[in-house]
Amino acid sequence: MTQPRVRVTAQLRELRFDAGSRALDLVATVGRRPTAVIERLGDTGRLDAWAGGVGLPLLPGAATAAALADAQRLREAVFRVVTDVMADAPVDPAAAATVEGYALLATEPPRLDLAADGRLASGPRLRTSAELLSTVARDAIDLVTDPARRTHLRACDSPVCRMLFLDPPGGRPRRWCSMRRCGNSSKAAAFRDRAASTVDS
């Protein structure tokens, strides 16, 4: 059975920064993954914007085509590892090795960036692409190895979304990645289905 065509709106192409972790925000740069894949990280400008959006802005010129390809490769490996863990299935060894490899790219400890007068420099520290990818890969490893975080991994209940997110502890468990995006749409669809069944009966 063929999948219905999805009209790719500006909202569907928006970068998402609400998944609860940098690693999952990277995974969310692909939208509608189970039905009609929407690439949200399609060029170096988008990579630069995404890095800034997760609080890891890149040095000028660091968002190269090679860095973009690496980010997309890491994204798919993180997706595979996280979904394997969520399914309580054996983790794909190639995906695990990819994530571990990127985690090792930057091993320097965090630095204090000082201005010429010796005070802390204002604004976030700019990073190389290796530092960006290493930070995200390490977050992915922590996400699946920390029991407290791992037990809060969720997939959006919307069958056309299924975005992975980290549900914060406390409060009622979330069903959707976003009430505004998928929650309201799902509730409206359920209401229409109930109304249609009432008419048919």
C-alpha cells in the first residue's frame, strides 16, 4: 500500500529543539521518519543553525559539506542505537561503533575562554565540527546508559510523527512530542473519527 503524499510545509521543515537532549534534537532533523521522510538538515547553513540552536555554535567556516555528512551519519547511528535500546533489542554493532567513534573525536577538556582583560568572554564558546559531533555523541551514549534518562525515552504517539523525545521526570507521562504540534492534531482527528462513526451508525 502506497503512503499518502505529505505536503512539506514550512513548519514541517523547521528545526526542532524540543526533544529533551542534543542527541535527540539531532535525530529530529529528520521529520516524518516512518511515513514520508523530511530532511531538515539538508545544507551547511542548516547545520550552522542547528548547532547554534542546541547551544554549540560553530566557528566561522566549520559548517562544511564534510561536517554536514558527518552529522547526518551520526544522526542515523544515534537513531538506530536509541530505537534498539527502546525496543529492548540487541544494539546494532556498526551503529554503536559509529557513535563511539564520534564521541572520541574531541578529547580536550572544557576551557575557560578569557577576553583580553582577563574576564570571561561573553557569549557561548565557538566550536569545531569535531567538538560539536563529539558532544552530541557523548550525550547519546549517556542517554542510553544512564538508567534515569533511558527509562524516560519516548516516541511520539502520532503515527505520522513518531519523533523520539526525552520525557522529563515528574508530572504525567507525555504521549506526544508536542501538544501544539501533534497532540492537538491527534485529538482533532479522534474527534472527527468519533463524529463520522456517529453519523454512520
